[in-house]
Amino acid sequence: MVKQQHIKGFTLLETLIVLLIITSSYFSFDFNKLTPVYQQYELIASMQYIQHQALYNSKTMIFDQRNVYSNDPIYFNARGNVNKSQTITLGIKQKEYQLVIYLGGGRIEIK
């Protein structure tokens, strides 16, 4: 008489049920809510890139002002500092956010 070995693992039905749950939760999630957050961090990253370029090249760099409502241009000098501290308004997906740029180190914060 041959004994069957007890093999631990998932059956095909259990695996399909888990995949069904994962895919249904994936399609029910609204990714459009995350878009403004990514755009804010993309803007900060591009500003920090210009700041690093000013430091690396030892010359004044001007920030490209797409999506930014500001009367004064944003300059980063050869030390990476901004020309003046300012609060500017961002328009992302029909919402407005305030971007605060601090004088000195050129730190950036979104409120």
C-alpha cells in the first residue's frame, strides 16, 4: 500500500481567489487623487535641481515658472540661496497651494 505524502501549498482555486481580490482592489482605487501630490513634489524637485545647478556651476540660475503664479522671478545665486524669501501660489488641477521659499539655504515648503 502506497502512502500519499502531505504536500503543503496553495491550490489553484485559492490562488485565483487571491488574484481576484487583488485586481478588484487595484481597479477600485482612484489614482487621480494622488496626481496633485506628485506634481507638488515634482515642482520642488525641479526647484532643487536648479539650486544644485547654481551651486555646481557657480552662477545665478533662474527657475522656470510653469504652474507658478508669482510676480517676482525666483533666482538661485552661486551659493544656492534664493534672491529673496517669498510665498508663491501654485495652481495644480484647479486647486491652489502655497509654496514658501525661505531665505538663506533656499529651503522649500508646501502649505
